[in-house]
Amino acid sequence: MSVLYQTRQMIEKIIKERKLDEFQTKGQIGLKAGLMITFIKPDTPDDINKIAALKKAVKEVLGVQL
């Protein structure tokens, strides 16, 4: 399982815990990160730049440091 996919799982867990709108929140994060979170699969290869962009977007949208 890739780090990118594990990051997706952490994001989804936070969204569920906070009872946020899943599509809206993932959309906001995805727009800021420049990638579609739903397209990240367990076998998606890790990309350092994508991981960094995703973590930065999560910090901006959810206020959480992953």
C-alpha cells in the first residue's frame, strides 16, 4: 500500500470523524493539491510532490498536520 493511499485513508477518517460533507471537502482538498483524491488507489505509485501537495492542502482545508 502506497503512502499516497494511506494519506487518502487518513483524510477520509478525519472527514468522517468531523461529519463533514465528503464530496465537498475532498473537492476542496483536491483543488488545492492539484489531484483527485478518489483516483488514489492502493497501488498508486508514490510521488513525493503529490504527497507534499496533498498534506499542504489538508493543512489549509482541515487545519490538520498529517
